[in-house]
Amino acid sequence: MSKHIKTGGVGKSPAIEKMNQLNEISSRVQAASMLEKKAFEAQNEKAMQELLKRKQIIEEFHICFTR
């Protein structure tokens, strides 16, 4: 037990660097998917409201588009 072991922390570990890069990529992908979800979710809700409004107008004024 009298032997000393040198553990130097000089430089960066390639394994740790690779894990950090994967975490960065993963967080970017997650951020992009969240933005995409929020953007399309709002458009879908707005589009559904517009369709409902148009259907109400069609029923109210008895409009028929078939001939």
C-alpha cells in the first residue's frame, strides 16, 4: 500500500466529449420538435375554428355548392 498512483486530469476525455456533443444534438432536436409542435398546433386549432365558422355560415344561409 505504499505505492502511489498518479491520476492526471490533463486534457479532455474523448468519450466525455462525444457524450457532450450527443447531448447538444439531442437538445437541439428536442427544441426543434417542440417549436414545430407549437407552431402547427396553433395553426390546426385556428384552421378548425375557421372551418367551423364557415360551416355555420353555410348552414345559416342555406348555401349549396353542388349542382
